[in-house]
Amino acid sequence: MYEIFYFRGGLYKFDELVEYIEDIGGMVLRKDRFELIRGEYFLANEVHVLLVVPEEEVENTKMLIGEIKGTAHDVEITEEQKRTLLAYLSIYDSLNRTDKWTEEENIKDAITCPCYALLCNQLEDEECQLDADLKQILSEMCTNGVIEYKISTDGKYEYRLKKTD
């Protein structure tokens, strides 16, 4: 099972948090960075992200968030939103296994039930909808900056995790 919560804090050791989340099998979604400027003077940077963390690592993650001077906030989500976030995790895990560009069909083949995120076991109706929603979820992951795509020479879409600087 996974917990989903919202992180708010400064840039201080933020990369350490991201590395930790990835090491424990979680995922960082939708990084928003804010700069507070008054006139010509820079005052502060703030980062807001959505975190998906394995249930057994929630306390350790929250302790780390406190150490880096951030805060964790609970997020209320619907079953459909939870299904989408867990599908993100399965796709993320599939793409994390390789540095190469991967076609949609190969992503679908790599995610077999039960998937890494145990998507079917996490949902009340126990019906995996990943196959039906894969194209839309890949598009959303590109929009959110989690993955990137290119069109191959034969016109097929290929995906990989977005390279960070």
C-alpha cells in the first residue's frame, strides 16, 4: 500500500529527499518551484511536490522532511485519482529499469498484473484499468514532467524518465 501526501518546503537538501523517495520505491510528482521577490530583493525559494511513498516508509519520510525544514500535508483523493497515481508508479517503475527509450507497447508488456504497485489489490473493484488508460496516463506524465517522449523514425512514440539536471 502507498500513502500520498503533499510536501512543502525550501530547496535546502531537497535533492536528498528526492533521492530517498526514489530509493524506497516511491515517486515525486509535479514539482512546483516558487520564488518570493519583493522589488529588486530576492527573499526565498519554495518547492511544492506530491509524494507517493510506500506505507512502511511514511514515518521515516516525514522525519526526513522535518530534518530538511519542510512540512508534509495529507491529501484527500478519490478512488479514480488513486488509481491514476498508482498507475503512474507502475509506469515509472517500468521505465526506471532502463535508460533506453521504450515504446508504448513494450511498457504495456512490462506491466503485467499484478503490477509493481499492486494496482489491482489497491482498488475496491479489483479491476486493472491500466491497459485502457495507458495512452492518457503517458500523456499526463509527460505534461507533469515525470517522463519525456520522442517520435521514432517509424512514427511510434517512445518514452523514458525525464533526465534531471
